[in-house]
Amino acid sequence: MNNTTSERRVLNDEVLKQFTTEDIAKIQAEYDVNKDGFPAIIPQKNRLGKNVVLSFYKAQIKSLDGKLLDEEEATFDILDNEEFNANDPLARTKVKYLSALFSVNRFVDGGVYFYGNYYTRKMTPKFAKVLTKRFMDNYFHIEDGDLIYEFFDKMDGGYLPYWPQKSYEEGKEAIFSAVNATVVKLGNETKSPLTFNFNIFGNETFDLTKDGKRIEVIKSLLDSNMLVSGFYYKGRLLPNKLDDKFKLYIEKTFIRRNFTVNQKEFLLLNFSKDKKTNYPLFWPRKDKDGRAIKISVLDADVSLIDVDSKYASFDLYCDEPFDLNNEENRIKFNVIQGIYSDKSMLRGALYFDGILVTGEISKADREFRKNIVERQYKFYIDDNEDFIRINKNFTIEDRFQLLNLTKIYNDYYPNNIDLIPNKDATYDAKNENCPILRFDRVNFVDEYGKFVLEKEFSMDINSNTKYADVASSEFDMLLEAVFTLEVKLRGAVYFKGKNVAQKKKSPRYEELLSFLSGFLPSDLLKRLNENKHKEFYKYTIDKKTGMLKYWPTVDKDGKEVLLSVVKADMFFANGKRVVKACNSLNFDIYVGETFGLVGESGSGKTTISRAILGVYNLTNGAIYFRGRLISGKQTAQELKNNKKNIQMIFQDPAASLNERANIDYIVSEGLYNFKLFKSKEERLDKVSRMMKSVGLLPEHLSRYPHEFSGGQRQRIGIARALVIEPELVLADEPISALDVSIRAQVLNLLKKLQNEKSLTYLFIAHDLSIIRYISDRIAVMHNGHIVELGKAEDIYSNPIHPYTRALLTAIPQPDPDSKNKRKKLVYNKADLDYDKCNWIMIKPNHYILSTEDLAQKWLNNDIDKKYLIDAKEIFSNVNLEKADTLKEEAIDVKVNENVKEENE
């Protein structure tokens, strides 16, 4: 072809796909070229399909004044992440031209292409630095040092600005390199120094007996009196003198990565210290066996809390479970809390991820690390004494005793005067025999909420009574409890006719103490005066709910409890009318179980589930998740953790999905909210795997909800709830809106996912047959109360409460014979007042809400007809003749209306 300018064609992307970098001569001959005579763009792949980073075409090396330094023209490609072999002549040529391209003293003349785009003959210094660092990191290895030194320009002092980090040994990457490095003391620069050549790798552990010289060099590098040269940190040449901030950064890197906790004595002596505690600022994150450490404690003064000295120093490993039911773990936790708190109880040092967290640490940083510790070890830094004591001394069966410690107890037992009426409490000062001080059936609880006295204490003291007449250990204990502010008394203490049991800060207490001063021995009187400001026990109580902030997480059999609902009330006001949606609910959900909640519409099932989610606030009572209160006032971080740990599957699969969002976004929404992925690929992988788990295909992600059936939409809702890996799933009638044919599929899917992912369900439904199929335990609700609670098989095989029996007779029967034989019952609450009923245990793990007398009758299958009515009797009382008349009248009215409309 005649290569005149008029016959040249314009090179575009479509044409470019037909060529490779080897075709550059043809492209130059046939297509438009720039002012230097080279194509503006060329392909980015060679004939083997490899990605090309740099292309040199008819290139020559020249000096800055244009003098030719290499007469041969070179044409070659440098591929993505290509390795340069020093023994290969072509590789040496490539390095020579590459170094000339980045040089400040030379340039490359000819066609130079960077990712297919023509580049000017001389790079800007800034861009040359960026590319030099990139090529050192990706193309060269530490072992290529001779090749690099031969071609690349040296700085003043004879060192290269960058140095490779990678080694040919698999998995090794240097964080620190010494290349003909020198260390001299300031003022002795002319003295001939020693030179050092070594590398320190990120996963390397120092041996103090073998690596002494390298460690001494590092310490010299961090010494402000030393002048250093030839040291590289992460591939970049270090200056001759480091600023203090960067010295600390290097020290932090080496100590945390390359030392072990077993080198304690050396570390305590040789590195930077915190001014306040005099402990090193940084600490190793592994032991001699390479195990990763999360928390290290050093030299805690455990004698202050009367603990064995072996707990003065210890480590907690990243892969170590931390169970507070273990005595050793509780001791370690007490030590951590003592050092961690702002007002330190113990002397010593605490390191989290190798960084000292006592001493001069910011409040924000302390809070951040506290949150990480809580998430990893599932224990809480704040108020740990409460958490440990409650989980150590109580089980969930101890509800009543725990309520003794709370303010809410007094809401259910308002005052002792009403609780224990006493007609003889009136005081008559003229009557010498009238008791001045009367104890009427008094008891009190200890620091663990348990009653101290074996029986209720009653006694009268008048003006003639002597201490010797009434002296006893019980009497002394009771008096101390009366004057201890935090102790809760049960019963009545009358002083001059007034009950002072619950008014310990009143002036009458001072008068009572004055009376006792002439009655009691001096040592007991002294103790009473001291007790006026003494806290016998103190648990953290939430101000809003009046409930303890922590709750037991095990039952008497050692089963782990995930969620506890305690004395939960939910009242809604409608003008003067108050609707009690939930009334004094108490139940627990164990880890890994399905807890069924069943009842008629309006019984309060969905209301309590929304309270667990935090949508509604409880009127009274509390909800605990893993032993921590979640129904009171929460921090933003706690609320976020609750939402992450508790998810919901909604009843209506259509209304619960955003019609304007595609399935990818709907399922990924939780991952976005809680930042549970590091890259787009990781997010898509999680979402795709979850879609497969629920029986859908990853290609469905681009579709919209209206393109799916009801069952498929419910599967999408399940995927959305489970993709963030919650611990508790609230399933609010998840199959009621589905066809009967696919209900079993969804139930089986929920069971399968529970087994695969160790999920815990709160399953709400109307249909007792479905509840029986999926539940381990069942609670039956009626009018806001749980009326029966037990194992699924016990509820079905031996129902006790009449409401439960009525519900069971409503289950559809496919067999016509059994259907006709079965008596259908209708429950009538009649005169049964749930507020006056008690929670009665029929047998272990089976309870009903009833009175003692009724419970015994129901247990013997003796149920009054006013509570359970035969459905046939109700319909037999209907006057069929009157019903027919009413029906005819209604038809006549409808006909007349139609005639009137036609006439109009």
C-alpha cells in the first residue's frame, strides 16, 4: 500500500482489536501517527494474550543533551508482574531501558507506550517516582539487588530511593531491609563504619540469642544520637534521622510482629515507656508457638482483690473461648476490669492488640477497643461485677429472688402496710406495755436476693424490755439490715405506730436510732451508725425500667438462654381506655431451639415480638438478650448490635419487600448497613450462597419482587434476614399468606437453615398443627397473658388449660370419621381473672396460669362447663325460624333498593 498521508486511516477501538503489540510496524504504516511519527495508541495485549504494561518500539537511550548512549534500537514489551532474571540478556536489556525511563540523567527516545498510550519522551519526576516504587514492589525481588544497582540511578550518598520487598521464597515479604547500611554516632561521621546487609520479614520471630546484632541495629536506628544510612522500611529509603513519631511507628511494628511475649524482660528494658505507668507502649501479639494474642496483662497487683499471684500476668488468645461460668475466666476478667477502668483499681499494664490501653489513651480509643473486646469475647467491660455475680449465683428459675433486687418488685408489692395489715400497730404513749418498736413478720434479702432468715421475724420491744431479754444473732442481723440503706425489707417495722420499713432516709430513723442508743450495746450501736451509709449490696438498675441491667443466661440444667422476657407489660392508652396488649409475660428462649407462640388474633403475639425488636417500648418489665438488658435506654452501638443479632421474617412477603429495589439490593441491605463485607466480590459471594441456601438461583438477583411467586418472595425475605447471620430470628406467621401447597416447603427450609446455621427461632402462628411441627416448646397466649407453657408434645398430648384444649379442637382433621366423632369446644373466660392467677408448675417445664384449686381440677380433667362449651350447644340455641324470617326481610329490602335504582 502507498503510505501517503491521504491514504492513512484513523485507528479506532474496533480496528485495534485486530492487532497485538507485535503489529506496531503495520499500525505505524497504515494508520495516523503523531508528530513524532508513532501511533497514538497501540494494543495492550501481545500474541499470547498477556497484558502489556510498557511497550518500547525502536527505542534508544540518550543523555539529556541528546547524545546517543546506546546505538542499538530496542523493541520489546514488559508484561504485567513480569520477573526479571539477571542471567537473561533480554531481561537485562529491559531493565536498562526501564531504568533510563525513570532516570533524571537520561531519557528514552522512540515509541514508549504505557498501557497502550503513547508517552512523552521524558516523564515528570513525580510520575517517575510512582512508577519506580510500583516496579520495585511488583517486578523485582530482594535477590535482584545486583541487577538493580547496575542500572538504576543512585541518590546522593550512593543509595537507591526504593528497594524490593518481595523474596523468591514463597510467602516472604520484607518490612525492613538494610542494604550496605551504616550506623554512626553523631560527630563521628568520618570514622569508617561497619556496613549491614540483612532483611526482616513480617512473619519472622526474633531469637535473642541469634539476632542480637540485628536488634542492636534497630535500636540504634531509633536512637536520636545516631546517624543512619541505607535502611529501607516497606521498600522506601529512610532518612538519616527519623522524627519521634516515625520512630514510635517502627518500634510498634517490630514489637508487635517480630517479638514474642516470652521475651518479657528484654522488652521491659529496651523500648519506649508510658510516662504514667512506666510500661512499654507496645507489646507482642504472639507467643513462642506463633499463637495470636488479643489481650495481655502484666504485673497486676492481684493481692488487692485477694487473688492467686498466678493471675498477675496472663494472655488471652484470639481463638480462645471465654466462658464466664469458668472460675478462672471470672478471675481474669476481674483483673482486666481492675486495670482497664479509668480509676485504676490494680497496678500493672493491659495490652489490647499489642497496644497499651492504660495510661495516656483517649476516651474515644478506649471506647472503640472496649466494643471490640465485647464483640469478640461476649463479655462486657462495664458493670462486670453485676454480670458475673448474677450469672454465677442465679439461674433463670430465680426470677422472684432477682426481682427482690429491683425497683419493679415494689410495683407488684406496693407497700408493707397493705401487704401485712396489723390492727395492734397503733402506739399509745401512756401505756407502758404498748410496744415502742414492733417487728411484724420481717425478713430481708442478702446480696444475692435470697431471704436471710429461715422464717419471718416478729418481736415487740417496749419501755421495760432489756437487750438481754431479746438478744440473738437474728435480732442483730435484722437491726443492721434496717439501718443499711440498700437492703430491702419484707414485712413491717413499726416505730411508735408508724411503719418505717421503706422510708430509711426519714427523720424518724434518727429518732429510732436515738431510742436504740439507750437499749443496745455500744459495739452493735456503732455498727448501726456505720451502716447508715453502707451499701450491703449494689446491682446496676436501669432507671427507666427499674430492672437489673443483667440477667442469668443459664437454667438449672445448664442450658444456655439466649433471650429472657421478664414481667413484661405492654399497655396502650385510647382516651380513657387502656388496652393491656401484654400482661406480666415471663418466658425464656434457649440457644438453638424453636419457641412457638400461639394464640388468637389480638392476643399480643406480634406486640411482644415487636418489643423484642425494639419497635415498641415496654410499659413495665424487661427483655434481656444474652444476659444484657435491651429494652431500656441503649447507646447507638448497642442498638446497632441488637438489630444485627435479632432479625425478623414478616407475615406478608409482598408488603415486606421494596418493589422498587432489585433482589440483590434487598438481600444485601443488611450487609451494607452493618459493613459485613470488604469488597464487592465478597458481598456477591455471600448473597449468592444465601440465595442458593433458600432454594433460589443467583441469576434471580437482578429481578424485582413482582416477578416472583408468593413462596419465592417469602424465601427472599428469609434470605434477607439470614444473610447477616443473626442469632435470633423472629418469624411472625411467615407462612399464613402462602398457599397450602408450599407451606411445608418453607417450614422445611426454616428447619434446614436452623440446623445448618445454628439459628434460634421465635415462631408466631395461629395454626397449632404448624406450631407442633416446628416448635420445641410452645407458649399459648390469650388476652395478653401466657396461659400455658410447655414442651410441644406435652401441650398436644396433655393440654391442661381450657383455652389450650379449645384451640386443639379447632385443628382441621383430614379423616371424616375422626372429624365427626371429635367434640369441638369453645373457650369462655367467664369469671376467671388472670391478674389474680398464679404461674403453677404441673410438671417440670410445664406451667399453666391458674389458681391452685382450678389447677387441681383441670389436672383431673374436671373443667367447669362455663369455661369450655360444646360448639353444638351454642348453635342449637339459635332460633332457626327467626333467622329465616330475618333473612326474608333482608332479601325484600335488597329487591326494593334495586327496583328504586332502575326507576331512577
